[in-house]
Amino acid sequence: MKLTGFEGRRALVTGAAGGIGSALATALAEAGASVTATDLESALTGVDRKDGIAWQPLDVTDPAAVDRLVGEGEAFDLGAHAAGILVTAPLLDTTVEDWQRVFDINVNGTFHVTRALGRRMAARGRGAIVAIGSNAAGIPRTGMGAYPATKAAVAMHMRCLGLELAAHGVRCNLVAPGSTLTPMQTGMWADETGAERVIAGDPATYRTGIPLRKLATPEDIAMAAMFLLSEQAGHVTMADLYVDGGATLRT
């Protein structure tokens, strides 16, 4: 089955210089969408300028900048919000500044982007938005409590937004990746055995391993998001799709 609903559509991707965001921008462009890919200006240096992708700097924590970009020109048909950061520290050692920074980007950034997209899409009576969450939203983690807290907030935000926009023909969904081969993941590894240890799990920190015995690739996550944006998911909204190789043992 070929996913459809992308040819000739306009798509916005945030966090597009990162692993998952880059894979999403590429997949959308290859499927025939006209893609506006955004990230911080500092992150855009050296990005691969592929055909069908127009790159623009965007700070998702700036609501005025988000509103300007989304409001310019023809409205977006599809939105993929992948911008986010990770803060690793025990909660008792997390600084107020780090807590505020991760919430400003992960939660407030999601609000700014999806609100701007939702307003334009609702006025047109169609559209689809997918946000990249995390399986950490559904399971406690040691040494990184701020990050799961933001992703839990994002998950509920997307469900509430989806409920509010359903009557306007706009679908809102979430992809919740597990451990994925991105710089965010590899940056937490101490040595070359990092992948092996993630797959095996760590009972001492109450962390399960990955039953499929492999890490996800950015393309794995992008393909899940592509399904949720496609016409084949035309009756799917408020879904929270975990793509984690079974790591959270969800029923």
C-alpha cells in the first residue's frame, strides 16, 4: 500500500535539522509535498539542501515568529512538529533554568506551533498535524525527569487539540518514539557499548530493554508520522502511537 495525500500539499516541519525532523522533511518531499523545513538559525548551517525543501530559521519559543511564518502565503495542509530538547539530570539536581528551558521548547513550542497551524487549518476545514513525543511520557525515568514531564504534557495537549479541532476536519496525532539513533540518543552514551546497553535495559535504574533487540532509526519514526498524516489515516485522530520496539511493554 502506498501512502497518499501528499502530492501538491504544503507541509511544515519544525526541528528539521535533527535526525527525526530531517527524515520527516525528506519523506514528505519525496512523497510530493512542498516542504518548509525550520530549525534554529544556528542549526541550519550545513544542512542538506534537498529538492522540494525550503529551509527557514524559526525559534519555536517565539510565538510572534511562529505566527508570522504560518500566516505567510498559502496555508499549510500538513504540520509535523519535531522540535525538542533533552535535559538529563536527577530532578533534585535540575536547575530552575534547565527546567524552564526544556518546558519552553518542548511544551510552549508545541503550543505555539500547533495553535498557529490549527487556527489556519480550522478556518479551511481540513488539515493534519502530528507531533513527535516520546515513550518516556508514559513511563517514569531516573535522571531525566524534566524531559518525560514535558512529553506527557505534549501528549495531552495533542489529544485536547485533536478533540477541539475534530469538528473542523483537522486531525491531530502523536508519535511516541523510544530510543532512536539520533544525536540526542548517542549524546547520552559513555562509550561504544551504548547501543548494546540500551537494548539490554538496566534493572538498576528500572529501565526495560527493547524486545525487538534494536534501536529505531529516524526513518522508522518518520514513517509512522507519515502514516498519521496520510489519507490512509483519515479516520485517526487523538492517537498516541508508540514506536519503541516494545520497550514500554504497553498493553
